[in-house]
Amino acid sequence: MGTSERKQRERDEREQLFLDTAEQMIASDGIIQLQMAKLAKACDYATGTLYQHFTSREDLLVALAARHSAQHLQMFQQIIALPVSSRDKMFAISVAERDFRKHNPTHAKLSQYIFTEAVWENASACRREQVLQCGQPIAALVCGIVQQAIDDGSLVANGCSAMELAIAPWALCQGSHTLEQTSGLLEAFAVPRHDMQQYRHMHMLLNGMGWQPLVDVSDMAQIKTRVAALSVLLNI
Amino acid sequence: MGTSERKQRERDEREQLFLDTAEQMIASDGIIQLQMAKLAKACDYATGTLYQHFTSREDLLVALAARHSAQHLQMFQQIIALPVSSRDKMFAISVAERDFRKHNPTHAKLSQYIFTEAVWENASACRREQVLQCGQPIAALVCGIVQQAIDDGSLVANGCSAMELAIAPWALCQGSHTLEQTSGLLEAFAVPRHDMQQYRHMHMLLNGMGWQPLVDVSDMAQIKTRVAALSVLLNI
DNA sequence: TGCGAATTATGAATCAGATTCAAAAAATGA
DNA sequence: TCATTTTTTGAATCTGATTCATAATTCGCA
């Protein structure tokens, strides 16, 4: 009926309010500082009301991550529509990913944090499901790029499934970000933090996969140009 | 003087006892279940005594991770002494790494957890330092392998420092483990969890770096054989 | 060996903050 | 309008980390 529909909408809006506010609070004070009572008060609701949406603090964090994943997906969807080679699409994924993280430091921290035993296990099963569900179309989409490459002959599968192949760039991307994010790690080892470096590594991997057309990894200028071009296409 | 030396030793032993016990407790009940009071009692000490060693629960976790890093280093040191090509050494790193994680699930979880803002920021500066210090020789060692490869001509640097190049396999390794570890992620996407898959990805990357001698990534049997051979050399 | 000072250990008390739940308020609907 | 159901409230509860006054131990010295 109409009434209950409106009610549901209001409830959803309230949930978004909680999430928006939590996001702001995390952005300004960090994850640890986020307190349930403070958050509720900041939204002009009682603590108990907050718990009607999220079964626990961890549940809230996972919900936040799930929402980010949705934006994430949207960004990736742009990519498949791009008028570029499959290899460039895959590369664009890593460019977009990096940009997304740069503009969403909260997401970067959260995505590291929520998969931690301490958080993951304390979130409700349904929120966890939600995160994984959001990931699914992303994975499908990346797989699609690989499949396209296999189909048009620019990548030889060698008996691997598209997913198995997609894992490689995914892992490299993930690992690069983990290293970069890990406080003090690269600094401690005096690794110059050069944006392009990571892109070069990705091209090395894609070359190693035999993904055509190969890119000359010694030509940083060209890599830079390509990144710039993709950035424009993605308007970032 | 002799007396204070013994005292220091006893103190160190007690610290190890705390860490050993914490490790067991984590192994059997998980990180979240680790409670300071329980741990102290399990070691027959008062809670306050535990706090004389670790400034906080997080500090204890970081200390534990630092200890793991030391074992880690030891394992890697074996590798540089191996009578194999530099490429095989680098590959051996990923084999050893994977084995280490398989046999130390606690380490795997911890190393993900401690670098989380919530933990890292709450550990004492000196513990954090300790973790990074342990990492340093590991990094140096891996760099050494890259440098050796550059020197003997099996790898072309193209103006990159050894460290910059070393980051690539490091990131891939790291990322693979993160993906694998992340509860439910690969399952959710129906990715078959095949040990060798990861090794193939590493060879793709090393090939893409132009690291000689190149490996035929379509020949899984050969990769498998090489892993087996390295496992024997490392006796794992 | 005995004694006071200095150091260390103890664990009950404190504190922070997440979570709950009985009571109050609001919505529903007859 | 009023009884019933649903939702909101926030003070009380609970958990577990951390502290700190007190007790125990060790030390240096006569």
C-alpha cells in the first residue's frame, strides 16, 4: 500500500543520512573515532534508532563499503563503453581504480579494514552478502573485458578461464594499493612514490600475459600520454 | 652488571611467553577473542604486568607481527644462497611466501590486520618501528636479487632502480594473498582456488619485466615441476 | 642478617563506548 | 476517539581495555 511505501522510503533516506554522516565523520576524524552514540546524535536520532539499521558498528562500516562499491561499479561501467582496445580497457580499470582511491581516501581505508576478521565477522550476514553482491558485477565486467580480448584474438587463454586471467591484474592492482597505503612502509624503504611506476608494472604484467598490442615499458612518456588520454575519456 | 643482565633476560623471556601464549590463543580462537586479562591469567601474571610489556592490546598484536617478520627474514635468507638463477630466486620468494602463509595462518591474518588504521595508530611508535625494521632487510634482500639480475644481464633496468622493479612482484604477491584471504571473495565469484594459478601469474609478470630466462606460461607442468624443485631446495 | 629505599607485580576499580531494552511516543485503523 | 501495534528513545547494562593505589619483592648497604 501507499503508506508503507512512503515509510520504507523514509527509512531508506534515514539510512543514507546515517551513512553520509558516518562518512563525513570518518573523513574528518578517522575510522576509530567513529562512535555510534555520537553518530546518532549528529543525525538527531537516538542511539537505538541507529541500531535499527545496523546490527553493530562493524555492520555500519560494511554497509558504507557496500555503498562505495556501487559507485565503483558505476565508474567501471563507463569503461566498457570506451572506444578503445580491450587492453586499454583493462589498463583503464587500473587508472580508474587509482583515481577512485585518490578521491575517496575513506573508501581506500575501509576496503582494507572491513575484510579484517575483526570487522567482517561482526557484520551481519546480509551486509556481507551486500558487499560481495556489489563486487559481482564488477568482477563480471572485468571478466567481460578479458573475454572480449580472448574473442578478438588479442589475448591467448591457454586453457585459462577469463576469470582466472582477470585475477592477475586484479591482484597486482590490489597489491600496489595495499603497499602504497600501508603507513610508512614505502617511506621506510625509501621507495619513490611515483604514480607512473604502478602503471608501468601493470603494463609489464599485461605484456607478460601476451595481451596485444604490447606496450613498450621503457617508454614512460608514452605510458604517461596514454594515462592522460584515458583520464580525459573518463573525465577524471 | 651481572644481576641486571639476568633480570633483563627474565623480562625478555616473559615477553616471549606472553607472545607465545597470545599466538596460541589467536590460533585457536581468533584475533578478536584475544583478551588482555585472559592472556595475562593464562600466563599466570596480573593484567598490569602484561601492560608493562605492551602499551596496549594493539601494541601486543604489532609485536607479534614483528616477531613473525623475523622468521620471515630467516626464510628468505635461505633463498639468496640457493644455487639457482636470479629469476628462480625471485620466483622462490613467492613460493616461500605462500608456504609461510599456509603454515602461519595467524601471521597471514595479523599482517593484514596490524596495518589497519585502527591497530597501527594504537601501537607504540617503537613497536611500529620494530615491524618496519624487520621489513627492511627483507626488502634489501629482494632488491639484492633484482640487482643481481640487472648485473648479470638477465634483467634490463630501463632506468628503474632495483627497488622500483622489486615492487612489482612484491605487489603481485601481496595482492594475490589479499584476494585469497578475503573471506568469501573468490568463492563468491566462483574463482577456482588453484595454487598454481598464482605462480603462473607471477611468471607472466616476470616475463613481462623481461626477466631472463623467460618461462613458457602455457606449460603448467613445467611450472609445477619447478615449484616442486624449489620446494625441495627450501625443504618445505 | 636486618633495614629502609627503590623497583615491580597485583588485581580491583575505573573508564570508554557498544549494545540493549523497558518505557514513552507515534502511527494505525476500527 | 481509543485500543492496538509499531517505532523511537536514551538511560541502564555490559564488556573488556586500561590504570593505579597498594602489596610484595629486590636491592644496597651497614
